Amino acid sequence: MAGHSQFKNIMHRKGRQDAVRSKLFSKLSKEITVAAKHGDPDPAANPRLRLAIQNAKAQSMPKENIQRAINKSQGGDAESYDEIRYEGYGPGGVAIIVEAMTDNRNRTASNVRSYFTKCGGAMGETGSVSFMFDKVGEIIYPAKAGAADAVLEAGIEAGAEDVQSDAETHTIICSFEDLGEVSRALEATLGEPESVKIVWKPQNLTPVDAEKAQTLMKLVGMLEDDDDVQNVYANFDIDEETMASLAG
């Protein structure tokens, strides 16, 4: 298994649904507020806001929460968030990208650096690991959206670059510039997706043994739990047996 999404599944299986949900809503709200503040508060005229709202709805975020986040962007006392990317190496030489939104750069940088240090990793300069990733558009549908062949055909028709299906989801990859166009085409065919976002996709994966995997998951967990961190991407490859033992 590879990447950060499997770690999120572990978090849910450990019975942390309420805490995870509350934190997720907070991060979704922050993205909506920033998107509305830096663009038009009307989602029809603001592609970034439209995607943020779509992702919030996919996570069953209440309409009043979404509207509150939009309203917050228009107030004179609206908080100002900086968008920052941190890069570094975790246990086992795994490359990690951390995307954050913060109203205090010093606090966030200090926290992220401390997480890396505590887990035997090291933060690097911007660009130190991102060259090992591709910035792409990612559209995720639940397995029930259709058979793998049908989703593959829909993806090709919509202009996607890759479609991967498993027992739980269909993951459709496209160039990040085409994300809006491809997602709209897919929605007309397959309905509303679970998520639509720009992600950092690793070009190659780094195998991690059981010992390093435990420390790596601790690091990813600390990063994910930080209120200023929006997304964590990593190029790890952990076998299913090790992942299952970590989930237990």
C-alpha cells in the first residue's frame, strides 16, 4: 500500500471518527474561507471555491457550515492565512510534502520541524523532494459509481491521463490544469465524485520495512493532526501485512 490515504483509513478504523471529522470540517472550512477571500464569493465564478465546496459536501459537511466559512471571508476582521509548502525526509528515506495554511508562519514551521525531528526525519528546503512528485488533478469516485471498465471509458472520454480502480474506489488522474474540465465531464457521466483536488503524486515509491513503517506512520499522524496542516503526501510503499498490523 502506498501514500497517505491508507493512513487515513487506519485513523478511522481506530475509532477516532468524531475527532477526525471535527478536524476535517475545520480544514475544509479554512480552504473555503481562503478560496472565497482570494476570489469571488460566488462559487459559479470561482473554480477553487467550487471545488472546496464540492469536497466539503462529499464529506457531509452541513450547508450552514459551508455558508459560515464563505461569510467569514467577507468580514472586515477575516483571518489572513498564508499557504506554505514544507518538504523533507521521514524514516526510511521517505519523501514527504506538507501543505499548510497558517496565520502564524513561525508557529507552523516550528511545529512541522519538531515532528520531523522527533521521528528521525529532517526538513529540507522548498524543492528538496517535490521534484520526485507530479502535481496532478485527482478525482475519486466510490466503487458503486460503476464497473471498472465503464469508469475507465468515462475517464478516457473526459480527458483523464490514468484511471485506477480497486474494491473501494475509482481514482482518476488528470493534469492539474484540466481538473475543472475533466471533473465536469465525469460528473455528467458518473454523478458527483467523493473528492476533486490537486495532489502531489509520487513518481516512484520507497519500500519501508515494519520498524520504519511504525515511526513513519507516527510522523504522518502528527502532521495530519496539526490544525495548520491541510495535506500530507509521501512516497512510501508499505506491504499489506505491515499495514494491517499497524491498524490492529
